[in-house]
Amino acid sequence: MRDNKSFSIKFNLEDGRSPDRTPTRRMLSDMKGIYLDNKASEEMLGNGDKCIYEFFELGIPEKSSDLAFGTTILYSGKVGNEFFMTKGHFHKKLQTAEVYYCTKGHGYLLMEDPEGKTEIQEMTPGISVYVPPNFAHRSINISDTEPLIMFFVFRADAGHDYKTIETQGFRKLVIERNGKPDIIDNPKWKE
Amino acid sequence: MRDNKSFSIKFNLEDGRSPDRTPTRRMLSDMKGIYLDNKASEEMLGNGDKCIYEFFELGIPEKSSDLAFGTTILYSGKVGNEFFMTKGHFHKKLQTAEVYYCTKGHGYLLMEDPEGKTEIQEMTPGISVYVPPNFAHRSINISDTEPLIMFFVFRADAGHDYKTIETQGFRKLVIERNGKPDIIDNPKWKE
């Protein structure tokens, strides 16, 4: 990544993949304790590890003047009755926004601020979502068949705080109930 | 636009339009002196005004913690032999980047810094372009038939300086020559 030089990168609109770069992969084994149903998670792992999602990190300089961007490819599936989702994170610089643009699939963007306010936005192709500063965010794929593909942009110095969510979880979860997504309180959430 | 509240907006991937918002329209009459061939421009205007491009302004608070975003719809056509293009601008806060994601059409993103360095990136569906801080940027539609559709994101406090480009122009222009786009020096460019 050269400073102050333009560049272009292809991210296929249909599948989010890039012929130019290698994505970071999050496997089920990377997400221990993130899903509600530990037993279901262990059982799935017993049958072999599984890629839950992939995303691109372009190595943009971490400066407030700069923007980092890429796609996330979140696969379809469930752990127990909980839909496949990303780990979710706060920005280290809490006061920085993020923008998503969904090009394929069907999902939710779940957001939560440190004071416990929850927001959720549905994503279908063509839907852009504004994630305000101060909100942790997680994507959830609620399609039975299709990956969820999103283009994202955030201030390049925002940073990622995964720890807070790994430790306490989100206050809300999205599970399948009677064949439909249902937003429930997270029984494992801890302050 | 409420502060610190998420929202979603639809921007159709195919045509860039939004059922939720009204775009800002740039007519040929808004672009006097921007195209090289004034006579061709006046002749076109004589046959009635014409929308060259449209884009969305969402009224995001102009804060460094925030991101502004939307789509640009740049129509297909030429003024003389110069392809339809946006006015182009620097950011008022020069040291802020921008990101484009092309979802439809075929075009160029032309960039130029105050010292005269020119960069150009080709855009087709799925191509994202990183516009570095310090660079003026202009989109150019080189398709004979299709609109050029781009999703864009920039830091919400970046601001727009249109004046510099209106006064001196870009150092390069894109014209059609022998049925193909050609990047030439702008004979009207002035320091």
C-alpha cells in the first residue's frame, strides 16, 4: 500500500470475492463462545471446521484522513438455531461511523452502544446502512441459501475492539424460531 | 437526519436510484465553461437543457467522526467529443480520502493533486477505487449507452471545493477519438 496513490480493486458484486487480494477467514474454531449454543458449536466442529465468514483488509494507513474498505462474505448456516454471524466489534476510536452497502443476500446489521441501546437494520441487495459512531456492529445472515455480501467503509484509524464483545456479548441475538428470524435477549450477556 | 441513530437507505444497484430520497441534479446549464467545446455546449442547450448527472446528499452531520455516502448516476453522452462527466472537486479539507464502488456502466475516475500529478482509474461493475487525500476527482462516463453508477463514501466534514476546478479545470480531459476514449492535455487549463 503506497501512500497517496490511487488504486482500484475488484470486489465481485455477486459473491464479494476479489481476484486481487486474499481474504481473512473466520472459521467456526475462531469463534468459540461467541454463539449461544456451545454444545451445537462443539458438535459442528467435531465434523470438521467451517468457514463462517471472510473479509478483506487492504492495509490502508491507519490515519484519520484515510478510509479503509472491502467486502464481507458471510455464509449461510446456523449454530444450533442461531444464524451465522460475524464476531462483531466496537471501533477502538469509538466515535467513528461505518457504512455498509449490501449487494447480495439477506441479513441484519445488529448495533449496540456501550449504554445498551440496540439498533437493527435489515439488509437486502441495494440497501446501505449507516452505523453511527459509538455503536458495536455485527452482521447476521438470515438466508437459508445465499451468502450475505456487503461492501464496507470506515475511517482507516478507527481500529477494532473485538474484546468487549467476546467478553460480554451483544445484548440481543438473532435466532430462528418457527422458520423465521427472531430477535431475543441474550441469556449469556454479562455487564 | 438524527444524530447517533442508524438508518438504511436503498440505492438500486442497477440504476443508482433511491425510493427514499430526491437526488441533486446537475444540468448542462449548471456546467457552463466546464466542457472544452463551448460552441457544442451552447448548441446542445439550444435544443433544451439536459441532465448530465444526479447524486444524493444525505445531510449527515459534517463531523470528522462521520461518513457521508450515496450514489452518483452519470448519464451517457458527449458534449462535442468530450464524454459526459461530473464537475469534479477537491475536498475543502484537502487531506481526506474518498472511496467509490462502481455497480454499473463503464467509466473513468480522473484525479489530480494541486502539484499537477494526474491519476486515472477505470471503472466497471465491481471495481472499487481509492481516491487518496489531496486529489481532486471527477467521474467520466465512456459508455455509449449505459449510465455510470457509483456508490461513494467520504468523511462527512470533507467539504467540497468546486471553485478551483471551475476556475482552472483539470489538466487532463477525456475525449472520444476514432471511436475510443483518449486522455489528452486540457488546452484550456490555466494555473
